[in-house]
Amino acid sequence: MNISQLETLLTISKTMSFRKAGELLNLTQPAVSAQIKSLEDEFKTILIDRNQPVTLTDNGKVFLEHAEKILAIVEELKQRLDDMNQTPQGHILLGTTSSIAIQILPRVLSYFQNQFPLIKTTIHSMPSVQVMSSVENGTVDIGITYLTEKTPGVDSSILYYDSFVLVVSPHHPMSALNMTTVESLKDTPLIMLAPDTLGRRFVDSIFRKNNVEPNIVMELSSSEEVKRMVEINLGAAVVSKLSIANELRLGTLKIIKVNEFEIAHPVGVVYKSGRYLNTAMQQFLNDLKGMPEHHFISSE
């Protein structure tokens, strides 16, 4: 059974004629007869009394009742799909780090929800190195993360640039300094991000380049946890500069300039190459790529 056969039966019921039905459907009379005969063979019943005028049998009337329901459902499906193409809607699974989720996404998603209320977004917070793999294996639809290198099979677009900075509590012995060097940090108790984060890999590479063995007293999985430990003066830390806007405003953290850390790191949106993008994802990506950099890095 196919939709065309149901449409043919419906048209015959209205025109009471195989010939007229064929004219309306742009089918030959033999083609119309063949479609009805195929339905009757499949369901092992006679649907149409072929005497003139053509009428439906009792079984044909029952069949038509259900055929009309099926055709109505198909029409509704077509309309909904068309509406989705016209009005962006759907569900997006977004993967990113906890610091980006807290610092960047509230403004982005607030704007997006106001513009497109039919699009729903679920955020999965994860270490930065997991964002790319989650996009690759389809665990999330879209990722926002640091772009360290080009990954085959993943499309990316830079949104803004971030950097890493050394921070301490105002009560830390180093808080009186405005500037220091990597070498001087060798004896400073450091609170570090976990080894499976891009921020930690960057910091480790700077220490290796300068032949410094850091004094790591604590390792934590997110920048938010690291910042809380620094605020209660358990050590110094290297964190994303954009993640500490609120702490700087409140005076709970202080930046100490370290030239070696001042490298711009691109943060961008990533998604799997060649995958089907529903209207929600298309709209989200278009809007995200079109946002000016200050929309992401503003602390307001």
C-alpha cells in the first residue's frame, strides 16, 4: 500500500468514475484500475463496485474512512515539516566547559531564546578536550571550546579570543606584585586544572619550555573550582582571563602579569562536517557566527 493508492481511492469516491479520477490525478484509466486492484489484492477484499455508477462497497467505505485519516496525518506531517523550515525550531545539545557555560552562554542563550522561543537548548558541561570528541561522536550537536588545532571531520569558526592569567587572593603573599616571571613560580603552591583540560596542557607547556617544575598542591576539574580555592588563599592559579570578570569586580581575585602566559587563544564553535543541520542548528550557528566579539567578552 502507498499514499498514491489511497489518494486514488479517495478521488474515485468523489467522482464515482475511474475515468474522471484518472483525469484529476493525471493517470490513465488502466493505471487507476491497477492501483485499486493492487489494494484489493493486498487486503483480500473488494473495495469498489464497478457497475455504473461506480460506488464503494461496504468494505470500501470502511477502508476509505481509515484512508482519509492516514492522508490527513500525512498532510499534517507535510505542514509541520514546512513550518519547521519556515520557523526555526527544534532541540540543540550544546557541549562546552563550565567556565564558558557560566561566563559566556547566559548572554548568548538569553538573546537566542528571546528571538527563537521554539528552539530548546540543553547544555552539557565537560572538560575542554572532551568537547571536540563529543562533537565527533555525535554526543552533542554543537560545541564551544578552545580551538587548538584543525580536526578532520569537524568544522569550526572562531568566535573570540581568550588568554590565561595568574591569579591570587588579595591576602596571598604575592598580591603586592603587579608582575612576575614563570621562573619565580617554581616554589609557589599552585592550584591547577586537571591534566585533561586544554588550559592545563597550555600551562604545562609553558613550564616545560622554561624548565620549571611547578609546585602543584591541588588539581581540580573546572575553573570554577580552581577560583574558589584561590579565593580562600590555598594557592595561586592560572585560569582563563574571561572567566574571572566577576571576581575582579568584587575584588576577590587579583591578576599578576606573566608575559609568557599572554598568548591569545581562539575560542570557537565546532560541529561535525557533513551532518544534517536542522533549522534550530542552522539558526543557532548563523547567529553565533554573526555575533560581534564584544558580545562574548563583555562582562556586563
